Amino acid sequence: MFQWIEEARRGSTEAQESLVRHYTGMALAVAYDKLQDSHLAEDAVQEAFTEAFVNLHKLQDPRRFPGWFKVIVERQCYRDLRRKQFQTFPLHEIELPVGDQRSLESVVEKREMIGQLHTTIADLPSNMRIAVQLYYFQGYSLREISQYLDISLPALKKRLFDARRKLKNTLHVADFVSVFTDLYEGGRRMLHIVNGDSVGDKLKQGNVQGDILVWREIYSFGPVFTKMDEPDHRRTRAQYLELTLGIPQKEYIETCESQERKLVDFQKYDEIVLWFEHDLFDQTMLTCLLHWFKEQSLGNTKLSLLCIGAYPGIELFRGLGQLSTEQLKTLSGTWHTIGEEELMLGSMLWEGYASDLPEKHQRMLEVDSSALPFARAAFEAHLARLPSVNNGLGIIEQTTLEAVAGGIHKPYELFRKVGDQLHTLGMGDLEFWYYLAKMTEGPDSLLNIDDTAQFPNFKLAVPRFQDRVLQVTSLGGEVLAGKTDYACTGRIDKWVGGLDVRGKDPSCRWNPGRKSVVQIAESD
């Protein structure tokens, strides 16, 4: 989120569009509450985004963006109220799906209940009404809503609790949430687990049926363990991610615990759909979740999978985040049921990936993985990150060095080039900046950079970083030409899945020709 704000400040259209997608639902709820007119609310939100992007340079702390933007929306609404007289419209115009063959009696009954529900919600105090709209109708998380409304999580939870109590008393029903589910989700409870905020936001906008859980992890980077939820393992990983990527330990641990609490409660859903794609970033998430579900008693909960590696009309498919809301809607319902074969394979692959034994990593490429058709290519790309038997470079360092030697010297252009070439890794910018920083460090550096300023990370935005210039060092040229084995410098220090690769002449190497892991006996 902070990265979007920093890039939007620099004029990135893509970052601005990401912010619009993420905050439109929240802004519309606030604007409608003020204006009571859906068309005027849309106009006010559009104007508010325009004003926000023009004045984004004035926002000193990106963490304050949600509350800051809410004030802009409200200010625009007050302007419209002074200028216009308007007619009110219902909050939602609910139409039955085409081809719905239910009886006239049930249709009338549902419409009456919907009308009563919205009338009752409209009578709630404003602060409760907005919270209900954002949480139940727009599908935002509690943390997102608390940031936007600038209130604490406990205060928000109390608002929702008080709102449910009022609705329960007014509607004369046992549970407002169950009524909402019956009316808007056909009585079927679904949970969609997705790989990023962009996909989650678009699914919300596309009115996908059910709840959405964005799984926030990067198992493709840093130390991983078979059981990720063990406290010692979590602390080890949290410390490493803060040291390397700048992700605060407390925030990482809270995010993990929050998403795991929702996962543990999976049996309240009739169906869980996993939305993932072909690259290593996603395949590690998928196999980790399959490993976890294999250990659970699913009961009556159906587990489904949507996993794609291409989409019609997109030449280089990088992931689901590329797709528009309408394109994602075309995928809805195309998932297939996950059976015992997928669960067993996913669990085995995750145990291999998280292992500290090289032979278990090699085994991932030898088993029949056709039940998860993208797994083999993804985990082959994972092992290619090991130091090569040819020159001691992993595939990321090798490709980066080749690109700089080939004339690409600016960081962002380099990231796009390497990312496109190694798209099977699904590598993000923070991960790439870390690799790039390591390649420029110390007397045995592979690259030189024209400035000593820090590289960007989760907490740090570096002004004019895009203008910095990279050059291949003499050592980098020798390694690239195969004259020097970089592993012999002792500079290698990285995690490749569960393998801790470090020191001079590491014992675990990758043979690109044979596509296999080579274990070299350690010298005395």
C-alpha cells in the first residue's frame, strides 16, 4: 500500500489506479451517507480522487492516507450539498439474476426482506451505518476500515456489535449476519483465498459471492519451515524479513496470526476457493495451504482450486493481478474440486521446499506432479536460484548481471527486464531490491552503483532511486565470463526455500544443464 502511494507521488498511473480500486468502495459508502444519491456520490468520489492525487505531495506520512483521503471525500460532499438540490434513491437496486425461476411468492418475500433490511440499516446512526456498509456490503477488512475511519480496532468492533444488536432487535431475527448471507449469497457461504490485494479488490468490485481472504506472505523469500505457525519459526522468519526487506516484525506476526484465525474457522464455509497462478510466489503459497488443509478434517466443506498460467489476449501473463474486474468475473465458477491427490502432492512439495536437505528439493522435480501442473516449472525455477556449478551465481544474479552488461543501467528498467525474463519466479520489487543491494555490497561486489544511498524497502522510499546508474565491476565481468567462481569469494548468504546457503564453496549447487541439485563434499 505504501509503495502505491510513493509511486503515485511520482506520477505512476498504475499506482493511482491501484489506489482508486482499493479505496473506491470506502469512499462511495461515505459519500452516499452524506449525499443520499448514488450518482452524486460517484461524482464526488471521482472529484475527491482528482484532488487527492494533485495534493499527494503534501501528505507527509503515507500511513495517514486513509483518514486524509476520507476528509477530502467529505469536503467534496459538503461542496456538492451547498451547490445542488437532489432527489434520494435507494441504497441498492437489487435485481434477480437472469433466468431465476423461483416462484413469485419467494421473489416478493425476498424483495420485502431486502427492503426491510435497507430501511433498518438507513435508520442506524451514521457511524454504525458506514461501518456496516464497509464491512458487510463492501467487504473491507476491519483493519482497512479502522484506518479509513481513523478509529481504533476495538472501537470499530464495538460499533459493528452495537449495529448488529440494533438490527437484530428491529428485524426480529436471531442473527443479522445469517439474514445478510441468505439474501446476498443465496444461503451459501464461500471463502475465496487470493494471492494479493489487487486481486482481492477486483473480486470485491466484481461482486464475487462470499468472503475474501488475501493471503499475505512471500514464501519464495527467506527461511521457511514445514510448520510455519510454530512460535520459534515465526520469530526467526519475522526477524529475517525485517532485517532484509524492512517489514516490521510486529506487523508481520500480527498479519500471520490474523489470517490464520480466519483459516482455522474454515468449517463455517460450504466451499473454499484457492485463487493462484503459475509462478513460484503463488505455488509456494498454494502448496503451504494444501499441506495445512491435508492435516484438517474438512467435514462438509468443499475445497476448490483455480490456478492458471495464461489468459486469452495477454502475451506475457504475469498473474491474476493483470486481469481487469470483468476478466476475473469470467473465471468465476471455473475452479475444480481439490481431491486427495492434490492434497497429498501439495503437502509433499511443501515439505520438500521447506526442508534443509538438498535431496528432498531434488525429489520435487522427480515425482509425478501432473495433479498440480505448474508446480514442476515453479520449483525448478526455485532450485535455479542456487549457486550454479558454472560460476557460482544463482539465476537471479546471473540474469541481472547479463542485463546490466547488455546496457540496462537504471533500477526500474532492470527490474522490469529481469522480472519478465524470470516471470516463473513471480519476484516482487522488494525482493529484487534486496538481491540488487547484495550485488553492490563490499569489496567483492558484482555491480557498482553511482550513489551510496540505501535501497528501497518496505518502510523506506528512496528519492530519485529510479535515476541511479548501475555498472558491472571487473569481478562481475570475470564471473560472467566464467573465469571466476563467485562462490569462492564467500559472499553468498541467502535462503533458498529451507536451504541456508552461505560461506565459501557452498556444498549445494545447481547444474543448469542437467537441471539437478549437485551436492559437493565439504573439504576438511
